[in-house]
Amino acid sequence: MNKPYSVFLVDDETKSCDILTALLNKNFNHLHIAGKAHSVDEAYPAILKAKPDLVFLDVEMPYGNGFDLLQKFNGKIDFQVIFVTAYDQYAIKAIRFSALDYLLKPVNEDELIIAVNKYIALTSANYQTESLTLLLAQLQKPEHLKRIAIPSSKGLIMLNLSDIIYLQAEGSYTKIHTSVSNNNTITIPHTLKEYEDMLDDSGFFRVHHSALINLQHVSSYIKGRGGQVVMSNNDVIEVAQRKREELIQLLLKMS
């Protein structure tokens, strides 16, 4: 790192703040702890005054959570965020949908290093601004997550889940096939398993080790040993034999 970065910690647990401070000081010589706060009301004016580059934000706090704090900035968030949270399935899923980083408590040192180095590597200040805007919008409608942020070399691509036809594994990469005319295929450096975990209750089904399909985009099913599905873009995808019955039941429920 060739420039100093100011960091602000928000966590209601003093011990957690102290542990995180020690880990940051141990691993990053150019990170400056600009301040700490233990509640939403305390954190908001302190962050405005400190103007940090990066905020480590605890999700679960009494008298308002980390998302409540972000809402106070009314869309004018000029710092990056790494969330720190105990396991909260919905919050974590919303964070991942928005292409943001999070650390689980107790914070793992190696994961902390990866998250901070990823932040330092970001070149576009708008990258996280768009992600945070998406996250806060999704959290206002907790019944379902409808949009996802896809990292690209130029920043982020915001996709409606309804526009994703299917996802295809290509080694450690994933190719996303969409119905968006100017972005009908997007290749990203993440595994298909990562997206299977994110989309497990959003109408997607893994029909084969290399394909995760959007059930809403299935045009027809062709019988066979496992069978095949014809997608809305006319691509034909093989169905693994072990997946056939479950797929047929899901399609019947939708009819």
C-alpha cells in the first residue's frame, strides 16, 4: 500500500472493536484507526466528522442496526463498508446480492486480510455506492430479493433476477446468460456454487453440475434419460438423471 487509509469501527461490543483494531494494526501498516463508535446514534456524527475511507460496520446492534446507520446518510455515502456480523441468513444474502463484503464473527484474520486487500484494490469510488444503494433498497422489501449486483471489470452490472436465463459453470468462472439485449452474456470470476447458494430460494434450480437455470425461463422439457430443458433464448440444457424428478415437480407446481 502506498497511501494511508483511515478506518472507522462501529460495533456495540468493545471487545470486538479491540480485537479488530489489533488485527488491523498487525497486518496493515498504512491503516489509520480514525475512530470507534458503539451505537448508531454515536456513529453517525462521528463518521461525518472523521470522514473515513473505510467503515467496519456491525450489522446487529441494540437501538438500531448497521443498515439503519447507512440510511441516515440519505444516499450520500462517501466511504466504503465491510460488514461484520454474527450469522444472519437474510442480511448475509442481501449483502452478497449487492456484491459487498462481510466478515463473520469471530473475525478470521485471513478473511480480514482478503477483505481489506479487496477494498484497497478497488479503483472506482462509485463501485460500492451503487452496491450500498441496492442493498438498502432490497432491505426495505425483505419478502424477496429481486436484483443482484454482478461485478465486472468496469464496476457493477445491476441485474433483475427475472432477466437471468441461466448460469453456466466454466471452471472457476461463471457465465451468466441474460435476456438483456446489450449484455446477454456476462463472465465473472466466481464459481457456480456461490451463485447456487445465493439463489437457492429465488426460483433457480441446478439441473446439472454445470448449469443453474431460472425456472421462469424454461420454455419446454424434453424427455430422455435425464431430459433436456429448452430455455427462453432457445439454448438446450442437459438435465442430470438424478435431478429429473425434482425438476419435473417444480415445473408442474408452476403450471
